[in-house]
Amino acid sequence: MTTAPRFRLKFGLKLFLSHFLAVLLVSGSIGTFFYFNAIDSLVQSLRSRLQNSAAFLSQGIDARNLEDIRSADDVKNTVYVDTLGKLRRLRRSNSDIAFLYIMRKIDDRIVFVVDSDETDQQALPGREYTKAPDLLRSGFTAPSVTDKPYRDEWGVFLSGYAPLRNGDGKYLIGIDMRADEVDRKLHEIRLTGLLSLLASLLLALIFALYFSKNLTGRINPMIRRCQQIAMGRFDGTITMRTFDEFDELIAAFNTMSDELVQARTRADRAITDLEHARDNLEIHVQERTRDLKDALEKVQVLTGMLPICSSCKKIRDDKGYWQQVEQFVSMHTGAQFSHGLCPECANRLYGDILKRDDPLSE
């Protein structure tokens, strides 16, 4: 004997969970792909912008004009003042830029020439930059950009570099973008990704709920119809239309119901005929039994000792009445008598007449 499992999920819930997880998996996979692709595209876009901006600005500054700017005492130099003002105007025009600066390479040392910082932390000419990233050194010969944010004494930045015109590999211009600005842009992408994920969850929920409700809504009428058939109610039909394969299943249910109704009608008719045949058979049996009983009684009457008069040949019945033999036999056997004379009685009673009328008697 089989036992029902203790924990059982309904078919509708299984459909809901399966389609919800399927849609969530697909939309989540696609969303994750686009999310990371968007982040990578943003970082690459920022790096490309920094590199292109640095390359563009480097062509607007001639390194030969900066040769006389060597120390903090040169901050009043006309070229320094003009270059610093130009860098600050460029920085102010673009909110994404944190700092603009020009550096010089002296042997293995890297020093500041012009720094656009407007705070007390401004690097004056000749100040050595001790924590230079490797990509900064390659910026003296070709445009380059850091592949990830780095930290120095001024903060955390993503930077682009390009060699100055006529710099002979000794001058570069650098552009710093603060990491918090990068994080802000990444946060916008994360927020968009989260909203996209929530939209995917809502879409998966709606789709799975609709699909499970739609399918169970088609199955439930057939379940109820099966229960009605099991209880002997064969005359119902399913009128639902789905315009798919379920229509064929519904038609099969209705055909089965019709066949069961006809089979039940035929069975009822056959049972009625059998009952009538049984009743008729019982009547015939009773009639035949009564006939046989009557015949047996008659046979029993005609058997055994029959009191008969030795003179007139009357027979006495059970009630003491004397009856002619013909009457007694007819009453108990149904035989009918026709009267005549045997030759002996005819000769004894009417011999003279017979001899007179017979021409051969002479």
C-alpha cells in the first residue's frame, strides 16, 4: 500500500516556481552581463576620455616655454602665471577634472612644473613627486592612463597622461579624476542595475503567476469533471475553449462522457430487459408448476384404488358422491367422451333389428 508524501507541492505552485526561477535566471543573467559590461564600458570610456583629453591639451602647451620654471621662486614668472591660469580655467570648465598639472622628468626623478590646485596643498615648481605610478612614467613618451584608481597624498584618482609638444620625453601633462566621481558614476550604474533587477523580478513574478494560473485554470475543470464521472455523473460537459492542444483533451473528455452516458443507457435497458425476462420466466415457471401440480393431482386421483359400482359402474369420489365413469374421467383428466355401441352390445340389445335390416343375414 502506497502512502502519500508528507510534503507535497501543488502543480500550480510548481509551475509558478519553475517559471519564476527560469525567467529570473534568464533576466538575471542578461542583466548581470549588461551590468558588468556597462561598468567596464564606463571605466573604458573614462580612461579613453582622460587619455584623449590629456593628448589634446598636451598639444596646446609648448614645453620649450617651461624650461625656466625650475623652483618655487619662479611662481611669479609670466609663463608660469599664464600656464597656471590656463590650467585652472580648463579644470573649472570640466567638473569631472580634479587636477591638471605639468611634470618634468630629471633622470629618475619626477618633479612638478605647474599644478592647478587652488588649495594650500598646491605643488610648487620643483617639488618631487615620490609616489608616481608606472603608467605616469610611460606618459612622458606616449599617451597613457591608469587602469584603476590609485592613491597618493592628494587622494584617490584615475589619471591620464600625455607628453607635451616639443618636450623630448621630459615633460607631460596629467589629468586627475577623483575616485569618488568615478564611484558616483558607478553608483548610478549600480542603481540602474538594481532597478533593472527589480523590474526583472516583477516581470518574472507576473509572467509565472499568469502562466501558472492560466494552466491550472485549464486543468481544474477537467479534474472536477473526472470527480463527477467517478461519482457517476456522466451527463456533464466541459465548455471551455483554449484554442490549443487542451481543446483536443477537452473534446476527448466530452466524448468519453457521451460514451459513458450511452453505455449506461444501454446497461440500464439491458438490466430492465433482464428483469422483465426474469419476471416472465417466474410467471411461466409458476404456471408450469401449477399445471404440473394439477396434472399430478389428477394422476394421483386416477391411481390407486377407485371405488366403482359393480352394477352401474359409477365411481365414488372423495366426497362420497357417485359419478358416471365418463364424468369422473373428464373431470380429472380433461378427456372428452363420444358414445357408441360395441358389436357385442349392439347385437345383445338390437340383434333382432340388425338381423332384419341386414340382407346378408339370411
